[in-house]
Amino acid sequence: MRAVDLLLVFLAFYPVVTSAAWMVVGTLFRLLDERVPLVRPPEGWPGVTVLVPAYNEEAVISRCVAALRELDYPSLEVLVLNDGSSDRTVAEARAAADGDPRIAVVDDGVNLGKADRLNDGMRRAEHDLVLVTDADTHLHPDAVKHLVIRMLRSPRNAAIAGSPRVTNRGRVITAMQILETASLIGLMRRTHALSGHVGTVAGVLGLFRRDAALAVGGYDPRMATEDIELTWRLLEAGYLTGFAPNALVGMQVPETVRAIWAQRTRWARGQGEVLRSHARTVLRLRNVALWPIALEALLSYIWVLTMLLSTAYGVTHWILHPGDTKFRWMLAWGMGIAVIAMLQLAVATAIDLRLDPRLGYACALLPLYPLAYWTINALAAIAAQTRGLLRGPRTKRVVWDLPRT
């Protein structure tokens, strides 16, 4: 078989195979391991330190701190880590804390960058379990307990990812992200969690064993996606990572094309940087458990490249040879892939509906979802992941440069 034929087979079947795997394994996780009762551990609830890195967050920090004060957890320390903000972030955070002795606003007037600020927070933390969340989030009152219950299942667990939910739902572009959160993030994390190898414990909500995170070097300030990179280093060190679907956290997502493009190109570049930086380590036989995660990330990038090149070829061929049937076959293939994507979304919605009863309303945009999701992420991969793969991480630390809206 010629190389071009192999590429076409890969192009046709890769999304079908991955989608089927996510649907089947994600459903198994939902049936076998999703419902974990919130039973007090025999030794009692361990202390947890919450880290909230913040840079120019005056518009959202009050709501975040207010939600943290409502957490149903007996032993809690909250550190709001101001990273040299130039606005009223510190004043708003202190006002929202309202003298709560569990909450401290750390303000040294220095801009370290998110990764170094979190590393500093981990060293300051009073407790060994450290929860990381963003300043524009608000946690469900039971979120910490769900994360802790998962963490305590094994001493090998080093990090547990939470379950993000989109809260700003008034626009088409944000509704699309509701569907993405369910159909991609939710199913993928459930699939990886069944083996204890979740590839991303994201900064929006994650619980870490502080000693494990610091032992592998903490967050790398050079990385565009410092959370993915830290997760991979924990897995390479032999730890396990998990997912707590019931640990809910509301989050604000980008509301404009400019903002979502900035976010997706950062994610894509970060994925490329992680693949380049960890290629040799992951390929070692002792890290065989990471091969599916790394292979999935690499093959997804190759598939995007193949898809765009094939589409360009198909359109050009149709223009030059309008009577040829090849372009019609490509259209039929595209429709088939769209059907697979919508089936995946339907399964994800059925799984997640218990956690997000309003998820069904977003499905009204189902016909637009495959086109919108694939187009934005495919272009982001070409524009940014390629650069990350070729160049690796930057030599200087990453700064807070994403637009809020």
C-alpha cells in the first residue's frame, strides 16, 4: 500500500476509532466508578490549602472568594496569590474575605508569572493537599470533598482533576464551549481516569499532593500550558492522576473570537511544547503507561495536518476537474465524520446531564458544533502547535497575556 493510501486510511478512521474509544470507556467509567459517596474518611478530613493565583482580576475575584467561603470543608486554608496586579484585585479580594481567618491575600507587589506564583504558594501552604483554581471560578460547596475522596483512594495518586462547567452561557460562542466541555473534555478525562492516567490536571480546578508536585520541580514557568507539563512529569515519576466528575467548578469562558483564538493558540502551543520536551522521557519503556496519552496528542496533530491538506487538494481538484467524483466522496466522508461527532456529543450529554441539567439546551446548536470546533482548533494547531513542536518552550517565563473577553 502506498504512503498516500495509508494517510487516507488514517484520515478516514482515526476520528472514528478515538471517538468510539471515548464513548465506550467513558460510559464504563460512568457506570463503574463515577458515583463515589461523600463518606468521612476514617482518619477524618485532611487539611487542604486552596491557591488562587490572580493578576488584574478585580472584576471576578470577589465572586471567587465568596464561593470559597461557602465550601463545605472543615479544615481549609485559602491563599489568594496576587501577582503584581495593577488594578484593585487585592482590595476586592480582602473585602470579599471580610475578615475570614481562613483566607489570606498574599501581596508582595512582585510579578512572578502564574507558574512561579503557584510554586511559591505551594511552599507557603500549611497543608499537604493543595487545591489550585483560577480567580474567575466559583467552586461547588462539595467540590473539595469529592476531590479529597478520590485522592485518598491510593497513596500513588498525586493529582485529581475537577469538572469545569461554563457559566457565561448567553452567546453562541460560549454555548459551543459548553458542548466542547462535555463531548471532549468530559469523555476524554473519564477515558484516561479509568487507568489512572489523566493527561491534564488543569489549573481551573485540581487537587495535588504538595510534596509530589514540588519533588518533580513544580510548575515550569517557561511553558505555555504549565498545568499539562506538570501533570506529565507526575506521571513520568510513577504517580497516578485521576478525575472527579462530581467536583464541579463554574468558569468563565471567552466570549469573542479574538479571546477564544488567543486561548486555543496558547493551548496548542503548550501541547506542542510538552510533546517536544517530553518525547525522549515518554519513549522509555518504564513510561509505557503514558504512550496512549502521548500518541493520542501526536496523532491528533497529524490528523489535523492531513485533513487540511486533503481538503485543499480536494477543493483544487474539484475546481480543475468539476466532473470528477472524488470531491463528492470527500463531502460524504465529511458528513459521516460530522455524524460521528454528533453521536459522541449525544453520549457525552447523556452521561453529563445529571451534573448539568441545562446541557440539553446547548444541543440546539448541534449542527454547528463539529464545524465550529474543528475549524477553530485545527487552525490553532497549525498556527501554534507546529511552532511549539519545532521550537519547544521559550527561554523566558510566560506572562499573563490572555484577553479576558
